[in-house]
Amino acid sequence: MGGPSVLRLVWIYPDLLSTYGDRGNLLILARRAQQRGIPVELTEIRSDQPVPQSADIYLIGGGEDGPQALAAQRLRADTGLHRAVGQGSVIFAVCAGYQLLGTSFFAKGTQCTGLELLDLYSDRGPSRAVGELAGDIDPRLGVPPLSGFENHGGRTHLGNGVSPLARVTAGVGNDGASEGAWRGNILGTYAHGPALARNPALADLLLRWAIGAASLPPLNDLWADRLRAERMAAIRT
Ligand code: GLN
């Protein structure tokens, strides 16, 4: 396996975007890397700190409207994340974190400028989307169906410069038809849960992007498989 000798993971703005348990994604990535013998370095960057541009994977979680708008403002001013993307770093963003990667989103009735890292924008939907979220992931990513939990008022519209992450089979996602988006090494989703605990293959995809590996040694995913089966069964009942 090539790639970095230490995998540097950065959790962006735990003081603003940590209301939905998405920090679990950081723990899952760290654990799955360590189980493959890859040492990890975890850094939590609060919103009054500069974003380092040299990390391998950046994670951004969900949040309420106010903190989401503030996070977008600070990340735009900081530019560290933009420079990291320019160097090929991986970004995994959830819900508010996903919306703020686009060109604009609505928070507390006001249109806010996003980071313009993904060709998409978000507006408000007719009602809040809350509940199980599932979908068939873009076959090019080679990952089994997405399983997650969504809780958002926004709806997201994708431009031509980005691909949907999945085709919705339960829940709303972006707009009731597609869910999430990806381009290059940037991937966004509405799935909480946290998403990577419920979708270990997605975690491994991000790790493979970060270390430039075509595959990783398999792990025992018994508990994740049970959780996925239970949630998929809950959707059917
Ligand atoms: N505030 C955003 C919305 O409601 C994102 C919410 C979230 O991150 N769960 O659409």
C-alpha cells in the first residue's frame, strides 16, 4: 500500500457542526485505518483556529442553521480547505457540512454563500425531511446501498459538475430522487447515523482515496452488517 505513513484526519469545527453525532465518522475512519496498520493523527479544528491544508481527510458534520452559516463564513475566509482540495485531499461532509460545500444554502430564511467546492445549491423544502434514508450508490463507487438517518429542512439541487452519490430508495435525500453528491475526492451526504458507522464500505472508499490504494484488507463487519440489516428491515415494515 502506498500513501502517507501517518493518515491525518481533521474534524472541522466541533464547536459549530457537531450536533448530530457525526463525529462518529472520525472514529470509524481512525479505527478502520488502524486495523489495517495505518497510524492516524486526529486533529479537531475549532472555528477560531486556522484549517491546516496538509491533512489527508477532512470531515464536516451537520448542524443547526445559525452555526452552519457561521461555519461557511469562517471557512470561506480561512481558505485552508480550498487549498487542501487543490492538493487532492479528501472531504467527507454531512448535511449542513454538505450544503455548505455548494454555491449557496438557506439558513434562518437567508441565502448564504457556500464554499463553492461542489456544483450544487440548496434551498428550503416544503417540510422537514426526518427519518430513514436509503439509496443505491453510484455504481462507479463500488459500494453497497447507503443506509442512514436524515434530518434537514433544505433541499439540494445538483449542477452538471457533480454526480449524485445515490438514487433514493427510502427518504428524501437531495430532492426525493437523488441523495448526496461527489466529485473527485469530495463526497457529501445527508446521512447521519453516523454515516460511516452504518456504511463501512463508504469509510473504506474514503480511506482508499486518501492513501491511493485500489483495495484494503477486509475487516470483520459483523456489527455493522447487523445494524444495516436491522435498519433496512425497519424501512420495509
Ligand atoms: N440546517 C440544515 C437544514 O436543516 C442542515 C441540518 C443538519 O445538518 N441536520 O437543512
